[in-house]
Amino acid sequence: MHLWVNMQTRTDKMDRIVNLAKRRGFVFPASEIYDSPGAIYDFGPLGVLLKNNIKAAWWQRFVQRREDIVPIDTAIITRREVLAASGHETSFTDPLVECRICHQRFRADEEIPPAGDHEHELTEPKQFNLMFKTSLGPTEEGSILAYLRPETAQGMFTNFGSILDTARVKVPFGIAQIGKSFRNEITTGRWLFRLREFEIAEIEYFVKPGTDEGWFATWLQEWEAFFTDLGVAAENLRRYEHPKESLAHYSKRTVDLQYDFPYGWNELAGVANRSDYDLQQHQRLSGRDLTYFDEGEGRKYHPYVIEPTMGIERAMLAFLVDAYREYPGGRAQRGEDRELESVLHLDPRLAPITVAVLPLVRRERLPDIAREITAELRGAWFVHYDENGSIGRRYRRYDEIGTPWCVTVDSQTQRDETVTVRDRDSMGQERVRITELKGYIAPRLETVVQTRAPSSAH
Ligand code: GAP
């Protein structure tokens, strides 16, 4: 009973997060005016900024700041041969069952929700391939069968030779990519958790065989640190080691990084040891040499691949859930009969709007000064100007979307060219000279990102 009540409370809270995301323009169901098909979403003005900030933090940490990783952007439409060689055409399946009475379809390997008015009568499970098919060419005959890629990884393997030829890389090195992936999921309905169209951020990290287990441990730590450095509470993360029987067809070992989602603990990201499976397969089926010549060892081999991976929307969901707090009765003025206040305590680097500039009143020169400050700060960050409503109401509006700082222009500003900077989390206010505003905010956006240099110990 206690567990159920707890679960119910969490799903109610989740409903309020989904509602906030829609009401404030983070996430909208796709094609909604024609009734959304579900599990496909559009990202509104604040959502696209949050998503871009997550991708930028990832890119900065794992590509820009590292010497051993090169970026790539490969095509979404993938000819059949690639995904046949990788094993996806035969093995990228989930077991599907259908109720003979209500014709709803479910994954046989997941808990099946009961129907209100009947006992499900389920068919035998059959393997359902999750890839979306398409064809290239203007005619049916002679067209080439292709798929929308179900993961970004394969483009990094098929380009392995081109990267070796052009990027002057030496094992150990990685290829990194962020891009759209598509899966025709059987069960949906958990908002951003399981989508049909989503973005994956992943690295294929090529290492000398025999050093793969050490690199696996390093990447698992790196992957966890990405989330904790951006504010996710460590107690909401745990590792899950896949038993041998549940490993994907390409994997020698996989550990999921799970998050305590409102729906329960589930995969947020993962690290897999793909061994030399993909390079071997592509070499065998394309006939191209995909070996690496190790100068130090004076021999050729197929490197092993450690693959850290994460879904951007799933990361977005975890960041939102982790940052969301509710304050019944409000935070600011205790004792007053206020509505429930919600605050997104997002890391400032992820916040969609970094600063809101607010003239205290719409009188004298305050709006003009606030507009000048807005224009100045916009050179560096996303900044809103807002003159509507009481100052308390405006603070709450920006707390709700996670804006870390509100800059208020008041009558003192006209006398001494200072403004107040109000902190979202502490609600503390400091008087800062207008000319020093950028210098006040910038260092607070540059904290903590540190990457471990690749260790030579492996
Ligand atoms: N290349 C390996 C690979 O694609 P995966 O575990 O199937 O591994 C990678 O997917 C990540 O993408 C997962 O850790 C998860 O965060 C995210 N993901 C997977 N399926 C998803 C879906 N249907 N909707 C949203 N995110 C998904």
C-alpha cells in the first residue's frame, strides 16, 4: 500500500512536470492539431534551448576538451546492407504479443497493464523489428531498401577507415556523434522516456584488445560524472549489470546507468563493450579492410570498441525530474496564503534562459535601462526582458522555468548605475554595478566541467 501511494504521488508529480513543460513551451506532442500519434514530440522555445544546452555540455566535455576524440555527423538514411551486417535486420527486435479481445499490443518482456473490463487473451510472442523501413529511388522496381537508423553507432563504424585516413588518430581514440535515431517502439506512453524519434549522443572508443576492460571502467565513471557534475543527485543514479542472457547481439558486456524515474528505476544511459564485432562484420560483408596498423606493435588488428551512449531526451527527462521541486504555499513570503510554487533548480549551464531583466515598474527610465542591459547581455546568453506583473510574480515565472538570475532595475539604478541580482535558489539579492554584470555571471557558468585525461594505465 505504502509503495503504491508513493508511486501514485510520484506519477502525480510527473503529470505536473509534463503540464509545466507544455504550458511553458518546453515540449509539445508532435502533429497535435491532427491528434498526435504518441511518442513523438516537438520542442518549443524553452525545450529546444534546454536540449541544446545538454548537447553543448556533452559536446564540450567529450569532444572539444579532449584530444583523443573526433566528431562526426553521419546520415540518418542507411542502406540496408549496413544494418544487415550489424545484425539489426535480424536481431533488433522486441517480443510482441497482442490481446485477441482488445487488439492492444504489448512487449512480452515487460509488465502488461490489466484491461478494465476483460482479462487479456494474449497471442504467442513474435519478434517485431523496431526499424522504420524506407526506399530510395523514384520507382518501386530498382529502388534500394533503406532504414532510418536505429542508433548512431553504425555510421561511425562504416567511416572507421575514412577517419583513420584523414584524422591522424592513434588507438586509443574515439569518434563522437549526436544525432537522430528512430525506433518503432511497441509500448509508449511514458512521455520523453520512450520515443519513436529521439537523439542519441554516443562515442565509439577504439582500444587495443586486452585493454578493453580497463577502458570500460573509465567510461562508466565518465558517464556518471557527466550527470552528477550537471547537478543530478548521486543517490538517484545506480549501475545495472546486464546478465549474459539479456545482452544485445553485439555486446560482450553492458552496464546501464539507471535513474530513479517517477516510473521507477530504469535505463538512462549505458556503456557497452562491443568487442571487434562491428568492424569484423563490416569488413567481412563490405570486403573493405577495417583493420588498424599499430606502429608501436608493428602489427594490424581490429580494435575493440567501448561504447558509452545516452539518449538526449531521456537525459532531459532526468535533468527536469531531478531539478523540479514543489513548495506548497510558496517560498518567498511565509504565512501568506499562496498557491503551490514550482522551481526548476537546473544547473545554470542547462537553464534555457540564463538571465531575466526586469524593470521594477514601468515608469521613469527603468524600462529603457532594462532594455539596454538586455541587449548587452544577449551577446553572451539567452536573456528575457519582462515588464509584466508584480515583481514577485515575475520572479516565480522565471523560477518555474529554471532561470538562475533575475536582474532588477529600480529607482536606485538611475542614481548609481547598480541593479539587484536575485539568485533563483537562495532567493538572495546582491547589488551589482551594471558594468560588472557580465563579470558577475560568467564565472558562475564555467564551474566544474573537468575531464579526466585518458589514462595510459590501460
Ligand atoms: N548504440 C547503442 C545503443 O543505441 P541503446 O541502449 O539501444 O544503445 C542508447 O540506446 C540510449 O538511447 C539509451 O541509453 C537511452 O538513453 C536512449 N534510448 C533508447 N531507446 C530510446 C527510446 N525509444 N526513446 C528515447 N530514448 C531512448
